Amino acid sequence: MNNVTTYGCPPWSWRTTTTIAAFICITVAISLGGCDPIHTKKDDSISNLSFSHDGKKVVFDRCRSEGCQIQVYDLATGELAAYQSPKNERWTMGRYAYDGKRIAFSIIPVKSGKSPLSFLAEDVLDLGNMQIAVMDADGKNFRKVTSDPGAKLYPVFSHNGKKILYACAAYIRESGGTPAANYDAWEVDLETGRQTRLTFHEYFYMGYLSYYPDDERFIYYGSRPLVYEDMRFNYMNEYAFGAKMVELERQGKGIHGVVVMKGKELIPHAYDFGEKVRAEKPLLSKDGSILLYEKSVSGGDFYLYSPDGNHRLVGQGGSVNSAAISPDGDFIGMITFSIHIFTVRDGKRKVILYLPSAPKTIENWEEAYRRNKKLYRMIPERPSHILNR
């Protein structure tokens, strides 16, 4: 099976639509184990953080009562811009190409009707028909680059701009705390449209995918694989599952946690985090020389990986919704109730970006803001302009 190239997500075990609230939980609940979107009030929430190609802007999803946008905040000027999707689609998970000329993102079809989780008529998101799209940074030359069924998430450009790597979930649940599962890594050739499946492990969750500079190797975080070669795991038995994952790691076949591949081949022992460290959420710089990771069960502690084992703490975020590294490796950003950006070289906070409702929930906001305006920033209520118009 591992030697066969396919052209779309594998056959679906279950396909259904889900509500907007349930979808927001994909990026939070699957990785954190709960279904409580990070927000400061019901009609303003942020998720899916990334940096622009030059590290001067941050990109994120922002959802309000009137809808959702991919927004772009300029760290130097404080200007907020946005990409606006049409009414029958939601655009999410924006990621710029390394040259900054294009942006890749996921598209979720929006349908009007009755949600399966509600008796009310409302818009529902068709996760089973998500697609990957690209367009120029100014919104021109928009096109969808995938067409097959499947929940396609976290798209990232190759360095040469010819491919996009993404995670695809082959299973949509009718109920439960997480709406999607059975994730694997795929890539699409932007010239031919050919979609190739790269992993065959049917993860409970997969994310934080990045190419190395050679555009053949890639890294990701995979949690709770269901399949390895001819084995099928039962991770409902926590002890047996954990013991099996440790055994595979010692054999150079580790597929749970931080994983490095070259095409469809696993690269054994690519990093040594130490026996007592379980690494998650890898963040790779553009040149591949800097790797940041979250220490499992640490409460949002991110470390700079060092081959000698002296991994250094570079940022703390508590319950982290999303994290990103600037392409040059100088900064790490993470979303909790706000966006925190740290300088990697010394682990100090560079800036904290709050939503407009923050003064109502943060004690002594005015005093803190006056004391350090460079550190404390407010994301504007509305974007000043729409980039794709």
C-alpha cells in the first residue's frame, strides 16, 4: 500500500456536515482534547496563526457574529487587512508562500439548511468537501488546486512554490468531541494537480506540517496512529498503546509525536529529544536549521531544540490554540486568549496582541497599556481594507 500513489483522500467511513462551532473545534479540540474555542467574547475569536514570508505580519482566522475572515496584522504599523470569502464558502488556515507572492488556504463549502446538531435552520459547513486553494497575495489568480472529497487542512507551500503539503482527514464523525479523524499527509503538484498520499497511519490528529529546504523531506506532528504497516493499534488500551509507541521509537520506527519523512519513507531518529521528553507541534524555520517544539503536558511551553540535549525554553503560552514560527526563526507566536510573540534568541515577549474586548476582561488594562505601548497592542475592531477586492 505504501508504494501506491493515489489521487484523493481515501474512501470515507462517514460523511456529514457539521456546524460552524464544531468546525472551530477541529484545531482546538483535536489537539487539546476539548471543545472550547479560544475567545474573549462569544462574537470574536481567533485561531490558526502563521507569519508572513518576511515575518513582519501575522496571519490568523478571526470569527465574529457576522462571519469569518483570514486577517493579516502588520506588526510595524498596526494596520489590519483581510481576505473575504464569498457567502457560500469559508476561507481558513492561510499560509503565505516563502516569496510572499501567493497565499494558500483551505476552503469549506457553506450550505444553508438544518444543522444535524440543531433543530434550527442555519448555515452548515461541509467538511467532507473541503478543498485547498491558492491566489496571489493581492487576491488575483484565485484557483482551487484540489477537487476530491476530504477534510483538507493546514496547507503549506514547498520552498520552490511548486507543491503544497497538507493534512487530510478521511473520517467525519456524526458525534463526539472531535469532528474529524483518520488524518494523513498529502501533497498536491500545482502544475499537474496530482494529489499524492504520503503517510498511511490514519492519525487521530495531524498538524504542524512543514517542508525542509529540499522540498522532499517534511516534518509533522501526528497523534495516536491507528495503522503501521500490517499492524492496527488499539489506543483505547492506553498502557499497551504507549508501550508499543515506545518500542517502535527504539526501533527507529517512531510515528507518534514529531515525525520526519522523505516522500513516503520514514527518517528514523531524525531528532533526539531525550527519553523523558515527548515533543509535539514542531515549528521549523525556512532554512531548516531552527526547530521549536512544545513539550507534552507542559501547558504551552515551547523549546528550541539542541542536538546536545540542552533544549532552551523560548516561550510559554498556557493553553495554546495555535503556534507558528517566523520563516527566519527569529520569532515564535502563539494564540491563547490573545496573540503572544516571543523573541527566540532570549525568550522575551516582543508583543501581545489583544482583541478589542480585552480591556473588559484584563485588570488594570489602561495602566499596563500606558506603561508599555510597544508590548501591549490592540487588534483593530475591523480591517481597514479587503485584500482580494
